[in-house]
Amino acid sequence: MSRENAIDRALAIAGQGLVLIATSDGQGVPHVAAANSISKEEKGRLAITDWFCPETVANAEIGRTVSIVIWDPVKDEGHQIIGYVAAVEELAILNGYLPGEETAGLPQEERRLVIEVGKIMEFRQAMHSDLEE
């Protein structure tokens, strides 16, 4: 299967399942976050958009290496994509909360992580290979 076909297939699965992104800090401590949206960009890149928590954004800016899991748990089919963060873009900024509704630690900015795809592998709960497709 070509890389382009694997990316298209992964994005089709994303519409039916889960999108998770794993980042790590400067000491290699991992952090996993769910993502709201994933799309294909120019030059075979992917973009993941969400109101990411601060740790995900900090890790994306420091470590840059990411693992993305796109998985449909009902069909138990998906892909793991290994890559690196090419850019972190701000899309929207929350203009505070109403008095009394402030919630410390919640994301204040919607961001888009542009990912340069390195390796695409099958992902399943059942036995599978971790060789690139």
C-alpha cells in the first residue's frame, strides 16, 4: 500500500474512531492526549487540531517527535503514525471566562499541530505487525 493510500485510509478510520497523540518532554516523559480533528495537508503532512492541554503543546514544541494512533475500536482496525511536529499554530484564543466560571489549567488556545509523517504502521488490539505498511 502506498504512503498516500495509508494516510487516506487512516483518515477514513479517524471519522469512525479515536485519534490519540503521544508526545514527550525533554526528559522523555510521555503524555497522551485525545484529538478532535485530523486532516491531510500539502506534501503528505497531517494536521491535528484541538484545544490541547498545555503539556501537549509544550512537549510538541520541545520534543517534536510524536506518535499518533487512529483506531476504530468497534472494527479493531487502525494505524499508528510516527512523525515529528513541523509547526504549532494558534487558531483561536479564549477570551477568559465569565466571573465565577474560571477553571484553572483548562486550555485557553485552540492549536493546530502540523505533523511530518515518518512511518505508518498497522494498529490493532489484536495481534499485528509493527512493520511499516
